[in-house]
Amino acid sequence: MSLKDNITEGMKDAMRAKDKPRLGAIRLILADIKRVEVDERIEVDDERVLTILDKMIKQRKDSIAQFRSAGREDLSAQEELELDVIRSFMPEPLSEEDIEKILAQAIEEQQASTMRDMGKVMNQIRPQLQGRADMAQVSQKLKQRLA
């Protein structure tokens, strides 16, 4: 079952359970997916859905930080609920050890030694890590290794 189908099934389950907050969050996910499909005239695959979900997670984290700094705990709680629902559809996160192994293998395969090689390494590891690791942290680790 594709990730998109899994999200649709989650929507149906939330409807049956009459879980309105979860249903609303899932509908936001499906609306974002549909927007990409209509704008680009494509049928999204699992990799693209993960990219969309990743972007939504980053947006929710930013919103939570801004709402908290403004003292709006009510809006912050709503964003946290949406964040939890989005994360429920993401694959299991990788451990630090697994990320380090993937980085080491990619650096070796690309024969990377300088910062100029960072793009090649990131392009190789992105499909393996998308949705399973924070790509900003992975990028930082890679910079440290190549510096």
C-alpha cells in the first residue's frame, strides 16, 4: 500500500471514529498532496509524499515556536496536534548509528574529500534518509566530516 493510500485510510478511520481534530489534520495533508498533483500535473509517489510531509513538519515546528513566543498556547496546541498526526504517517526514524553508517558509505562511494563533493554525497543519501532523519542535521554532520 502506498503512503498516499495509507493516509486516505487514516482519514476514513478518523471519520469512523468521529475524531474531528485528527480528521482535520489528515485533510490538510491530503490537500497539500492534491495541490502538488494539480500544480505539477503528476501523480505523486511515496518519495514525493515524504518530501511534502517533511515540509509540513518544518512548517508546524516554525509555527509552534512563533506561537509560543507570542504567548498563544491555544494555537500552539493545535499545531502540535497536527504535527503529531503528520509524524504518524512518517517512516520509523533512523538511529544516529545508522545515519553515520550511511554517511560513511556514501562518502567512500563518492570518494568525497572536500566541501565541493558535498552535493554529490547529499544527492546519494537523500533518498535513503528522506523522512527518516532531519536533513539539516545530516547536512551538518556531512560538513563536519568533509571540513
